[in-house]
Amino acid sequence: MTLHHTQMFRRVNPMSTGDTSKPQGAGNGTSAESPAARWRARANYAERLAGLSQTVLVVDDDPDNRLLLSEILRQQCRVIEASSGAEALEIAFREPRVDLILLDVMMPGMTGYEVLERLRSDVRTADTAVIFVTGQDDENEEEKGLLMGAVDYVFKPIRPAIVRVRLANQLKMIAQRHQMSLLLGRDALTGIANRRSFDEALERIREVSIRSGRAFGLALIDVDFFKQYNDSFGHPAGDLALREIAAVIAQFATAPHQLAARYGGEEFALLLPDATGLAALLDSLRRAVLDLGLKHPTTPWGVVSISAGGIATHAEPDTHADDLLRRADALLYEAKRAGRNRILTRLDSF
Ligand SMILES: [Mg+2]
């Protein structure tokens, strides 16, 4: 069986940039002179020199400001530069490792506020920290930016010591959050995301969908006749089966921001920022679990199977996460009633 849907995305290994001796763009048709190749080469070089693990995107239309900010920050993080809002968005959407964006408010074409709005409307960047850089020492402007979700402000003229400290504070908090989510977000038995992570991710995708109007996919998955499996083979065997099934489900959520989670007991969940092909994907998953060939004494087909209920939908401001879960759960229940080892999906028209 081919997991064709995963091949649409290129998985970027966060560990792969540290030891590579040439820019990532080389060898795949990217010209060494292109801005993308240049910033990758520069970033990789700086990272290798300093062993830095966090990345800051500096966005300013003024080259002198960019240079100054980059020079200030180079000691404490990897720095990428963008000279416009459009370029900043392009880099932020493509580069999976931007931890923080230092964003000039006043830029021709697209203001910093517009850039922040666009960042918040895309699941890839909805959580990326933004610090505004502004010459307007104006409390109302500052409040507006913070209400929009900026984490902090720095004012021009740039005072290097202040910028360094504000950046260091934010980068430290971001690193701690990453650490915490790794510690708190995993299910101990299966190693995939737990219900807490799933609920957070669902909330995030719901908010992004309200802003962007874009559809996403949500599926609830349940192992069929699992109680009988445990009764026949004992709980240790049941745990092993759950681990194997979790590993299969995780293969269907390898692209950025796709999430496979253990929802509880023998129930799992999938979250897909792009709902395209949801039914086909779930049916591939169903067959992949059958293909594990885990012997089951009481299923009609002799092996462990799953049922799933999936929805492809977009969220309105009054759509709650519970509504979405209830809809997927109702479909799962229908799939169970209809005989198990099957999937049911509902695709809203958009
Ligand atoms: Mg400017």
C-alpha cells in the first residue's frame, strides 16, 4: 500500500541542517544566486558557527535597520532577513523553524499589522511569536499590536541592549514551551500526541479556520471489539496492539500540522489542516490496520480492525470544538452500528 497523500509534502528534518556542508537548496534546481539559497546558506553557516538552535526572522524595509538588528541578534540566534511583508510571509510559510519574527510596523505595500493578520490566519504560523518594531512611540499603537497577538514591542531608534534582552526573554520562553509540550503532550503508552495536545491543536485549527474560512479534516477512530481482544489475550497484549495501531495512524499524519493522537482508551483522533481526500485517506488507514494482521478471535474477519467517523468542514465563530467532535463521534457511532471495520465521512460543501 502506498501512502500517496504523504508524498505531497516534504518532511523537513529539524536535525538535518546542522551537519550539512552546503545550502539545502543546492542540487534541486535552486540557483545559488536566489534569495532563498542565499538566506539558507547564510543561516546554515551562522548556525554551524554558533551552534544556535533558534531562528529569528527580521523584517524591515530599511536595509540599515535590518543590518543593525541582524548584527545585534547574531550572537544569540540564527537570523533570516526579509525586506517586505510579502517576502516575510513567503519565508514564514515555507521555513518550519522560525521561532520568532521581529516585524517592522511601517512598511510600503503591506504593513506589519497586515503581516501579523496573515500569519495568524495560517495554521503554519498561527503560533509564531511576533515582536513589533516601530518608530511610533504611541500607547494606542502599542495596545493595538499587543491585542492583535504580538508578544512585545521594541521602539526605534534601536537600543541594542534592550533588543537583546527582550529577544532573549522571548526566546527563552519559546524554548521552555517547546520543552513543556514535549513533556506534556505525549501519550505514555503509544508515544503519539495525547488528548491534551489534540484538544489544543483542534482549538488552534478551529481559530485559524474561522479567520481563513478554509476547511480542515477531523476524524475519530476506534478499535473494533477491543474489550474482547483484551479479554482473550490480556491487557499487556492489548497495550501492544494499541502501540502498533498508533504507529500506523501516525504514518497518516506526517506533514506539518497534521496530528495523530490517542484520544483515550482504544480511541484515536486525526487532525488534518487540509481536508482534501479525507474519505480516501481514512479508508487507506482502515486497510493499513487490517494489514497489521493482529489475530482477533471474535471479529468476523479474524484480525483487529478499526472504524472511523470523519468530517471535512470549516469553523464559524459560533462553532465550538465540542460541536466538531460530536459530529465526528456521531459518524463513528454510525460506522459501528453498520457493522464495524468501516469509515463514514461527511464533507460539507463550501
Ligand atoms: Mg519601515
